[in-house]
Amino acid sequence: MTEVPGNDARRRWQQRFDAALAAGKVRDADFTTLSGLPVEPAYGPADERAVPGFERIGWPGEFPFTRGLYATGYRGRAWTIRQFAGFGNARQTNERFRSLLDAGGGGLSVAFDMPTLMGRDSDDPRALGEVGHCGVAVDSAADMDVLFEGIPLEQTTTSMTISGPAVPVFCMYLVAAERQGADVGRLNGTLQTDIFKEYIAQKEWLFAPEPHLRLIGDLMEYCAERIPAYKPISVSGYHIREAGSTAAQELAYTLADGFAYVELGLSRGLDVDVFAPGLSFFFDAHIDFFEEIAKFRAARRIWARWLRDVYGARTEKAQQLRFHTQTAGVSLTAQQPDNNVVRTAVEALAAVLGGTNSLHTNALDEVLALPSAKAAQIALRTQQVIAEETGVMNVADPLGGSWYVEALTDELERQAEEVFARIRDMGSDGSMTSGILRGIEDGWFTGEIAEAAFTYQRALEKGEKKVVGVNTLTGSVDADDQLEILRVGHQVELDQRAELGRRREQRDDAAARAAVARMVEVARTADNLVPAMLDAARAEATLGEICDALRAEWGTYTEQARF
């Protein structure tokens, strides 16, 4: 690229890239096209002054990070290939984890069954028929031992998709790491923990919002002090989108939730430059290719600007939005399920072109059941083909500067800012937190998402929006093409309940009960609750025992009906 006077941003980018190259942070790879044409690591205008508002687009690694967090893009490091897995008992899921890692997966993402997600033990009467069905059953730290047997937690990034009982489950994970002999302070991974999205979309909570926020604040403090690389909150737009929101709503509600967690950290006296890098995000990659790319770019830009200008973050690390992406489960169809492979590939490519930091690709049969081993491998290979064969890792933000993509990015940002203003106006003190709590209480979020879902469904029924195999090109599928799907038998539940009974008999029951009682005593104070909860997990107190004790102390929560 020829030097042009006034191209200050480009010079800064070049300095960053050269420094990364000198430090060995650029992959040793063939950065040419399939035909052998060399490609630059990033592209931009010959003269930045000729592009009005260029500072809002910029270069990769430059504030406001529209084009990505790093000057090197994926030349420096590929996104983490992370596959979501969990079914049956801990032993079965451990086998699936090992097969995914052996096939080249870069990280683990744990799916839990419904009783675990709701803080119930497998022998709870309300767990009947649900044990192991939508994820793995975890009743105590002993299950975590089995879940990660032979998988060194100190060397493996692990994401856990759970929010309501996230903190006690995290404590069980820490106990498993201790029992492996790991240096717990070096653990790296992500815990979902995002309770706001539960009230907004997924509806899996244990208590009213305030006790949940107390627990989340305790977790943020604990991780900031003792496990600095671990990300204690993954602010999750995925479930908001899966509930029927638009891309702009997903963007706005997710970032608003993130801002509220920043306010929570500040209210605890934490330094935003210390705790903000521990916040990560989780977005949906839907089927509208360019809209999704623009959504991811807008998210980085909005977050950087708000963290700097509203919340006072001074370091680039605190201003940078890091996110995981999962392809859209709601876009998959039971009709002609092989088409789901194509949908997932398109969605995964959008996530990559949008600069995702890690990615999970859905399996073609997930609309029908938990993924079979073959379907999970196809999903994994989808990412690997994108990474190894398409050349998309050679250039950072290759669509940057596209009139269409930049216009979409600007429009999604504009719509998100309108939503932020509405949420803050709803609150009692102008904060994002009070606005979100009011919106939850009044059912505003639920109503807005329901209206968006209804609008889309009506467009499908009218044929204005097309889904191949559903409302267009609906040819019949031969019986020979029917999928063999994974089924979790009732024996899994019987075995899990029996194992839980044996563990209760073998543990020091008095010690477990005393640890839970001590935890409740701490819950009545302003002290950090995580150490006491860790002691309960070490004593093999079960998830249900821990959560039931806190339910008895804090009460439960019932959503206000809205019609």
C-alpha cells in the first residue's frame, strides 16, 4: 500500500501488525488465494480523508474496533472451534467431549439438562422424565469429576451454558479442577451467568432478580481477585434471538444487559478496566448473511464507545467486546433436515466474517433431538472447512468498506441507540439497570419480542419470507433418507438417581449439611458468598440442596402474566 499523507490510522495499524509479526504472533501460513495471488492482511482506502466518517470504520485493532479487535485478524489466531455437547450422564458426555477434542475441537461447551438448569437434583419429583435429555445431568462435584475425567482443565477452555444456578455449578467445576491438581487461578473459560436474558427470553431463573444480581456481583469480585483469565459472565443475546427477536433487538437488549453488568461491577467498587475484560458475549448467527455480519460489527463499535464515554474505561482491553457465536437453532427445520447443513455453513461464515472469537456450529438433527455423533462431526467439519479451505482467515474484515455492509452496520447501531434511550427512560434513576428491571417487571421485553416473532410468522404464512422445504420447494423426502437420531433412554435417569443415592450415603452427611447451613448464614450478610458455596461443593452437597436452601432464604419468583 502506498503511503498517503494523513493516513494516520493506517500507519498505526501497520505498526501494530509489524509488532505482532516481530513477536511471532502471526501464523506461519500460506496467505495467498487458491490461484496463488498474494493478499494483504487488511485493506482500506488509499486516502482516509476521502471517506467521510472513516474513523467509525477504521482499521482492524483500532478503536472503536468495528473491523475487529486485533490488527492481525485471524492471521494472528483463528477463532476457537467450540462444540456444544451434553447428554445423558457425565460419563457419556465425557466420551463425546473426548471425541470432539480428538477430531480437532479447540474448546468445550457444556449443555446441561433441564433439572440442572433449574437447580434441581435428578431425584427431585419435578425432574421426572427430564434427566439427561437436553444436556448432561450434574448433581454434585462428583459428576464434574467424571465429566472432565482425562481432560486437564488447566489446559482446556470450558464454556458452561447455565445461568440460574451458574454460581453453584461453577463452584463444582472449581472443585473438580482442585481434585485434578490444577492451579485454579490459571483456569480459562466462560460461565454464562446472564440472568437478565432469563427474565427477558429463556425463563430459567431461581429467585427474583435482586438475589441473582447479588450472586453475580459476588462471582465478579471472586473471579477478578482469584481467577483473572476466567470470564464469569457471558451476556447472551442468543436466547433473545431464538425467542423471536429481530437482529436489532438482539443487539440492543444484549448490550443493554452488558451495560447493566458493568453498572453492577461499578456499584461493587470494582475497577472497570479490571473487570470489564472478564465480560464476554454470546450472539446468534442467523440466516440473513449480511445483516448478521453488520450486527457483529455494530456490537463491537457500540460497546467500545459506551465503555469509554459512559463508563470511563481507559484501556483498550476493557473497551473490546469479545464474543462467542452459535449458529441459529431456530433456523433449522424438521422438514428436509439435510438442508440444515447448508444453513449452518452460511451462518458460520457470517460469524467468521463478522469477527467472532469462538464459534459453535449446530448439527443438522438438533431440531429433532440431541446431536448424533455423525451429525456433531459434520458440524465440526463445517468450521474446519471454512478455516482451512476458503481463505477467509487471510484478510481481517474483508467486507469492511462495503457500502451495503457499512450502511447496515450504521442502521443497526442507530436502532440499538433508540432502544437504549427507551430502556433508560423506563428506569427510576436513568441507569440501564433500573430500566431493565422495570422492563422485566412490566413485561415490556416479552411483549416486544412476541410482536417481532408474530410479524415474522405472519410473513412466513403469507409466503413473503421463504424457508426451503417449509413454505417453498416442499418436495417429499424418501423414507430411506430419514435421520437416525440420538435418543436418551429412561435407564439414564434410573442410573443417575441411583448414583446420587449412593453418593449421599457415602459422603459425610453432617459435614454437607453444616456447609449448606454456613452458606445460608453468609447469604444473610454482605460477605462474598462464593467461598462458602465452594465449601458446600467440596462437602458433596448437591445442587438441589444448595439451591433449595437459597430458595428458602430468598424466595422464588413468578413472572407477571401478560396478554
